[in-house]
Amino acid sequence: MRIAVDARELQGHATGVGTYLSGILTEWKTLPAAREHQVILCEPGPTGSHGTWWEQRTLPRLVAQSNADILFAPGYTAPILAGVPTVVAIHDVSFAAHPEWFGWREGLRRRMLTRVSARRAARVLTISEFSKREISTHLGISLEKIEVIYPAAADREGPPRTTSTEAYAARTFTVRDNESTARDNLILYAGSLFNRRHIPELIDGFASLARRMPDARLEIVGDNRTIPRVDIEGLVASSGAGDRIALRSYLPEAELSALYNRARAFVFLSEYEGFGLTPLEGLSAGVPIVVLDTPVAREVYGSAALYVERPEPALIDAALARVLTDEAERARILAAGRDTLARYSWRACAARVFDVLISCSGCRASR
């Protein structure tokens, strides 16, 4: 069988979808069943467009040229006229559940294309039971059509820029059973900056904490994608703790891994996620995590987190102080983290995705 893959997200810096696809492709390289079939990565040229026009006009042509039997679309949408059966991965439907978080044009595009892609797909994949319910509710897709396949903690090496699956060497992320005693009082946030992740409240909460803990520092790593735009730099400057808050839109993988290995706490105060990989990376690096108390967070992290009831600066301050100073709480989170991490495996994820593709390859293509 010949499997075409929309590989746009492997270009540039890896974010959520790119990490997801890279994890799957890495495992397919050594998965016995997958090695019996051919995977064709379809991606734009180095100077070409990679947006909706490319997806709807160029990608179907690449699929046809490759003589593929099925198309795997890992990033929410697929060509309306793909010419072959499609399996589409939809990680969350924040654009439908909370349209106020998106510009009207972008939100409308996402809602329309994702709904059509899901309805025409042979199968819809998602990454949590929470997202499965949300997809069914907001996109009108039957629960029977949606398959939940959990991802795993993302590695810290960016995916190679290549169109050959043979170039996907096995990559690892250091797992620490016992945290280093040399860790700084460093609090790490990693991930794109969205309004739903309450970065202003995090800054306010940290600033309050910093007045009592002069050695505490906050590292925020992620591109500012807030809509309406929030002046994060201005908030840091006016917080009273600006000299102890570092903002980076991007860090090379080695430097980000070094931050994980130095951090004493990881914080992620998101009110809406499909899964939330970066806190899982924190656990895998031996860092206790502080997250907002939401249904998907409870599903993914279980008891391996300190939960904040509401995104209020005073509650954030108290939670950060506790996870930095309460050794019993830290030990509890990390002990629970070992069981939580055991639930997730890129190998198992890749095998299940592959099985779905095989089962759908004979489905009639939507036209």
C-alpha cells in the first residue's frame, strides 16, 4: 500500500502538529508492519505557499502523482477533492468552541474546512476523549467515526527537513526518575502564547511570588499568537519582576532541553487543549507540573500535577510557591508522573494510526 502524508508541518520549527507527525514517522521507520508499505511525504517546495491554496489545489495533484491508496492529513484539514480516501487528525476544535479566540476570517476558514474535512474523511483521529466529545458536538461528527489515539511526550530535537522517511533517525528525550539537586528556582512555560493559556495572569502571579522569593525566575518560551493581541513584553516590563522574566519566541532544541533540565517547576494554565504535550515533557524531564484544573488536564495528567482551580494571580502564586518549596508535594507529583508517562507511547500511537490507515485504504474516496 502507498500512504500519502500531508507533511507541511515538518518544515520550519516543529510545533504541535509537526511534533505529532514527526513522532509517528519516526516509529514507522522501524515498525515491521509499516516497513512493508511505502510512505510518501507531500510537502511544498522551499519557496512555495503551504496554506489552504496548496492543500486544496497542489496536494491532490501530488497524491495522484504518487499513485497513493490513502491520504493521512495530520493537521485538522484535508483536500475536499483528494481523489483517495482520507484519514484526518483533528487535535481540538477551539476555533468552533471558542470563536472569540480567533480572527473572524481565520476562525471561519478553520470551522468550514475542518467540518468538511471531517465529514468527508473515512476516519477522524483525535488525541483525547475530551476532544472526541468536542468534535462530535461542534462539528456534528458521529462518535463512532472518531478514534482516540493518545500521543506521547514530544522529543526535543526538531524534525529534519526532508521528504524521505529513511532520514527519521530514532530520537530520544532524557527521562529522569530523580530530579537533580542542582535545579534552580526556575519556572518554565513552553508553548505558543494564546489567550486561553492566561500568560498575563501567570506574569502577575509570578511577580507576586518573586517579591517573597528573590531567586525565583520565570522563562516563557513561545511565539505570541494572542488574538486580540496582548502586549506580553509590556506586561513583563510593568510587572515589577521584569528582570527575572525571560521571554523567548523560540529556542533551539538543545537550549530548550537545558531549560527543562534546570527547571524546578513547569506551568501551563490553559483552559482549552486537545491534549497538552509540553507539561507531559516536563514530567518526563523530572519537573513537577502546575496546570489549570480542566477536564482534559485531569484526563491526560491524572494525579501527576498540582491543579489550579481558576486562573487568578493569587491562586497561581500559591501553587507555584507550593511546588517550589513543598518537597512532599514534589515527590508525590513525580511518583505519580511515572505511572502517567507509562500510559503514553509513540510506538503504540504510530501502530494504531497505521492500523486505521490500513483499514480505511479500501474505503470509497469522497468526491
